Amino acid sequence: MKKGIHPENYRLVAFKDMSNDEVFLTKSTANTKETLEVEGVEYPLVKLEISRTSHPYYTGKSKLVDTAGRIDKFKNKYAKFKK
């Protein structure tokens, strides 16, 4: 195996799912400027929009997320083509 191609700065990082506020710790090299205290210990924080705790595939729950009214914008844009 080639030497020097893998990062060596692995450390524990807190990943926070912003959709349900679930936090989990794992080793990572992700750069971040924010920190989060978990059980009295401060960790670098990486914010996620979706993770295994909120993804419909893993939770078995299907939900429609309409950010910024995308569905309404689409319907309004193409309403003139209705017969």
C-alpha cells in the first residue's frame, strides 16, 4: 500500500442531524469551526440535513419535504399547458 495517501488526523467528531436533533459520535477528518458538548466533553460539530435516524429508507416513514414551495412553483409554471 502507498504511504502518505491516507489522512492521519482522525479524531472523534459529533454529527448532528438538524431535522431531528439526533447526535452521534464517530471518527472523522472533517474540518469544522463549530463545537458541541456531549456528556461533558467538547467535540467538533458537523451539521447534517439528513442521516440514518431521519432518512425514510432507514426509518420506514415516508414524508414529503417541500422546500421553498417547489411543488407549487412547478404547478403554477405549467398550469397554462393544461387542456
